[in-house]
Amino acid sequence: MLAERMKSVKPSPTLVVSARAAELARQGVDVVNFSVGEPDFPTPQAIKQAGIRAIEQDFTRYTASSGIPDLRRAICDKLRRDNGLDYSPDEVIVSSGAKQCLFNLALAMFAPGDEVILPAPCWVSYEPQVALPGAAPVLIEARRENGFRVTPEQLRGALSPRTKALILNSPSNPTGAAYTREQLAGLAAVLEPTRVFVVADEIYEKIVYDGFVFTSFAALGPQWKDRCLVVNGVSKSYAMTGWRIGYAAGPRAVIGAMGKIQDHSTSNANSIAQLAALEAIRGPQEEVEAMRRAFQERRDLMLDWMGRIPGVACPRPQGAFYLFADWRAYLGRRAGGAAVASCIDLANYLLDEARVAVVPGAGFCAPGHLRFSYATSPERIAEGMRRVLEAAERLD
């Protein structure tokens, strides 16, 4: 009954874990949830008020499929101001989240016979989005000793005549790794003689730490404007995950093809959320910085606790709000007579025994690892990590 391509599509592990944790919480179980990939802060008040005004002004009908003109102009202004990029509104599309932008791009650009390079660990939806139109994901291991970043040599070794694109997420979900301008330039030097297109997923752009300076891949030089799609949105930076507004900027032909797909799938993103996103991008940015500082403090707290667990290795992330920890030292141990053979077993053990929800690294193409989100209060971080430490000590 189902199409053959559906055999390769698995449920999102992050959503599976979150659903199980939510069900336990509904049963009254005190679960510390380190699985969620969204800020726990409320959407800033000015943005919420913009949404309320949109409803009161009856801005509740269809908009242009690719987004209202004011929002696309504001996105152009943001890209110019923050990233040194020069786009016009017809080179921008607004979608129902950055995920839809990426999916539109996959359908518009990838085809059977194409290869798409993915540095791994990587976000759970990249592989299925590449595979659904028939292209082949090609994984490069971003090694822990390199801070979960791929090197130019690795990228060069993964290229083939069939390589269509590289999807690069910086800062990264799940690792928090981010590439400096120099590191991006090293990758760009490998790609420049080729025709490989770059998909730059920059959704965590504003959540960076320790003075890290974010660079957009498209800002490396004018030659990249026609070979790069910049994907971003308001979900992470402005605590607006449920508003579902993402955007992409790139070559007119690519944006136009993505727009055709959107015309025949969802049409426009939510009209009310578009006006809220307009306020987010054009309005005051102080609350974004306040959230960033809070995330940095939480990162440091969770790193301190993670460092107390014998045998666990975890690089210091430059951005996002995740720790991606290597728990392979615990594989093969036993919990109450049952063997812990995989990171999935480990995640289930922590949820069952410690009542702490984490995401197994297998879903991010990195078996043996666990992703911990610190998008929760310092008090819950301390409580959850205490439970994790005690649960790890019980494994023999």
C-alpha cells in the first residue's frame, strides 16, 4: 500500500523520547527532560503582542505563498546587518519553520543519482529529507578530537562526480560545534573548483558562547551567493518554536523552485506568526542576548556535572543548547541483569531508572553517544545530572 521510499523513513528519535517523557509526566512521574530541542523561555512580550494585534486586526487570511513582503524585506535587512549578505526579497522565502525550507530545497534540488554530504553527528531529519527524493546521503564522521567538525581533507575525500550538495549546520544540533571563518574558508577552498551547492543551516546563529564570532558560509565571498542557500528562522533565537516561521535566502532559481513546491503543499506560513516574526527581526534584541547568556551559564553547569561521570567524554560546545557526550565506556555493562548494549538501551535505562530523558546518539548517526539539552532551569539541570551520575554508578 505504501510507497517503497517509506521503508527508509524512521520516526524522529527526539520526538519519540519527548513523547514518552511527556506520557510519564502525565502519569505524575517527575521526569527531568533533557531531550527537548527548544528554548524553555517564553516568547518575548513584544513579539506576543504583535501576534495579538494581528488577530485583532483580522490579519487571518492567505498571504503571498512565499511570505508577506514586509517580512521578506526585514529578512533582507537582517542578513545585510548581521551577516554582510545582500539579498532582495525575491531571493527569500518564508516557510512553516526552517525544517520546511530544508524539505522544499531537498525536493527542488535532489534527485536519484545525486549524493549529498552530511557531516555526522547530524540533525535527525537531514538523512530522510535527502533520501525521500531518491538522493543518497554520504556521511562524513566529524570526530570528537576535532571538536565534532569535519576537516577539508575529509570533505575532499567524500567528493565524487555525483556530489550535488553539502549540508552544513553551524552551530550544530546535536553537538553544539561551530565553525570559525577560517575553518569555513578551508571547506570552501575544497568546494570552490567543483559545482557542489552548500546548504547552510544557521538556525542557532545567535546562540553562541565565549565570544565566538559567527560567520555565514555565504559571506565567504561573492562567488558563493549563487551556490549557497542560507537557512534560518525565529524558532531558537526568539523562543518561537511553536510559531513555525523559518526562512531561506539564495539564488532566485532555487528560491523560485522552493516556492513552487510550497505553493502546492502548505502555501503560505501562518499569517499571524509572520507578523510576530516581523517584530522579532525588526524589534529590540536585548532579550535574545539575555537568553544567550542564560544558556551559557547552563552549559557550564551541565558540563561541570558531566565531567564528574567517569568514562564520559564531552567537548565544550560553541553554540546551540546541547551537550553531545560519548558514553561508549558504559556499553556492555549491566543494569539489573539486563545488558546495556547500545545508546538506545542507555537512554531507556536513564528514563526508567533515573527518570531523566535524553536522546540516543544513534538517531544523529553517532552510536554510543547521548544528547543532553540544557534548555531548562539550572535547578532542573542540577537535579537531573545528579540522577544521571547516580544511575551511571549503578551500572556494573
